[in-house]
Amino acid sequence: MNKKKNSINIWKWLFLGLVAIIVGGGIFLYTRLFLEKPKQTLPQSSQISKGSPNFQVLMTKKQFKSIVNHYLNQMNSKDLNLNFNLDDNAQLTGSIKIFGQTLPFNMIMDVAVLKNKDLLLKPKVVSMGNLSISLERILQLIQAQIKLPHFITIDSKKVEIIMALDKVRVNKNMSFKIDTVDLANDRIILNGYLKQ
């Protein structure tokens, strides 16, 4: 009889241990799945370094072209229709209404990054209808006829167009600057900055 009591005790303790493991595992899973995690705090803006970018975005020519055309489509109207293309050079095509006439327009530009990380577009060939006009004069006409976005500046004397991407606000806390433009290898790198 004593043997029976011992064997029942062992089974009773093993059963209670198994129940404890199942209940403990159930409580553990419940707390992991259904209870809220403690909220993680984001770094304060003063902790973000001021001079260096917070992140980088790698784009292809096609992706960059899509973004530029998105902004150009917002500008397009019955008097203005522009399209941007990026291949070995940048190309701006379309039509523009000048002096009551709609003229076809084509501008081929070299692309470079300035020291301040703005994008420099340097026109090398520009045609506007059958007009035979200097690059400087065509840029003056474009500047006078088109209401450009605040981030695009035309300097007709230097014959250049500057895109200051840091003035384009994705939202009020983020801006971008050009880091690298490598058209031959289809790489455009933007540096992203969070507002300080």
C-alpha cells in the first residue's frame, strides 16, 4: 500500500507541474500578444545632428524624372505644357505660349551638383519653334513668361537653372538636398534632413 501512495504522489506532483507550465506559458503568451508595449520615445530634435543628413534616398533616373514631372504637371496649363526627361542629359520639352503664339520648346541641359548641394542645370542646346535666339535671351523669355516654383531659379546671365531641393517641403519637418548625380550609372542620391 505504501508503494501505491508514493506512486500517486509522484503523478500528482508531475500533473501539478505540467498544469503550472501550461498556465505560466499561457500567461506569458497573453502578455506578449495582447498587452501594450511601453511607448518608445523618439529623439528630440536637438539630438539630431545639424550638419549631416539624417538619411539618404537612392533613386534611379526614372524615379527622379517622375518626381520632377509631378511638380511640372501642377504648373501645366493651356498656356504651358512641360515634360522633363533624364537620360545622358536632362531634357525639358513642351510648348509655351509667348506673344499669343504657342511655340514648341526643347532644352537639353548638363546636370551637376553645386557645393551647397543644389542641382545645377546648364542649358547647352535650346530651341523654341523656328526662332534663332541666344540661350540667354530664351532663358529671359522663359523667366518672364512662366511662373516658376519657388525652388527653381533661372540666371539668364550665367545661362543656368538652379533647383534648390531643400526649399521643396515634403512635409513641414523634412527637406532634401542632392548628394550625388551619376547619370551614367543611373544613380541619384538625395540627402534627407529632419527639421531642427
